[in-house]
Amino acid sequence: MSEPVQAFETKSDFAYRQVRDRILSGELGPGSVIQQRELASLIGISTTPLREALRRLKSEGLVELDAHRDARVSALRAEEARDLLELRRSLDPLAAALAAERRTNADIQAIRAAADGLAPLPTHPSIEQLVAHRRFHAAIYMASHNDLLIATLEGLWDKADRYRRLALRTDRGQAARDQKAKEHNALVECVALGDCAGAEQVMREHIDTSLGATAVWRLGHPDSVGGT
């Protein structure tokens, strides 16, 4: 059953949200063909707003469209995984350091609220769990008060979520999940205390041992990927 269009949301925006969620949740897997008529019927719209949504998703690198309007979900690529990791190794620590330097009381409250109840992603994360993870990192980005940096990191996030799902196909183990929880808590405290160097270092370690780093390794070793 399709979800209702939200107030003030166009049909194209609704279609974009629906398809994007299906891609990020893994319901529409990497490389899979998007059956446009069937999908439009499933979510309760015509094919016109769906095609508009697909063009928008193409601009974000999540969908591929050919001249005949055939559409498929973009495949996962080792090069893109590497590029994402390289960018985040540089930009996330910078955002954390700036957050510790520039955070306001409201920023600290937002970061603590996002961290409340946050748990490392399980093997099969729901959209809600992915959103909670994103909300925490976004709160740190916002506290940097660097609009260009925030926009850049936000733009990387959707692509990175697909690689996180790939990495989660293998259980990280409790020790690794506990370590990620400690890093989340350390980031909160470093930012709240204004410890720029500490926040930068914790975030760098957080990225170096992230699911994105695991995805780079898995895509570089095709036998470990399981057919993707």
C-alpha cells in the first residue's frame, strides 16, 4: 500500500522520496532494473512524476538512465567507495574540529539529543536506524557552522549509505560495535568540551575503521562481496 503524499509535497518529490528510500534500504538493489510502470503503480502515481524523480536520482548518482528511458539502480563500484572514503577521511575530521571550536549551546543540545539511544548499525539496518546514524553525524556537521562543508558532507551521505549496507553483510562482531559506540560518545564529549584536536582525532579513527573502509576492502576483493 502506498504512502500518502505529504502536505505541500509534489508528486515528483513524493516519487523521489519513495524510490530513494527503496534504494537506500536495499529493496532496489545495486544494478537492479527499475520497472517504471510497476513501480509507479505500486506507489500510486503516474509514470511522469516517477521519471522526473529518476532524473533527480541520476544527478545524485543513485540511478542510471539510458536513451530509451530504461532505468537501473547504479552499481556499487570500488573506485567510488575509495573516493568516498578519501573525502570523508579529510572532511569529517575537519567538521568535528570546527564543531568543537564553534559549537553553541544549542548545537551541543542537538548533538546530545541525536546521540541519545544511538546504537551502531546492525547487520540489517532499517531506514529509521540509518536516519538516526545520519542525524548524529549531521548534528556535528551543523555545529561546524561552515555551510559549504555541511553541504558537501550531506551530499556524500546517500551514496555512502549503500556502501555501508555492503559492509554490513558480514557481522562486525560485538567488540567492533562497542568500539563504535565509544567513539560516538567520545565525539560528543570532545565537541562539548571544545577539544578540537581530540574531536578531530576521534573522528579520523572513526572513519578509518568505518563501514565505508570495510566496503573499500570488500570491493577490492571480489570473492568476498557475494556477487555484487
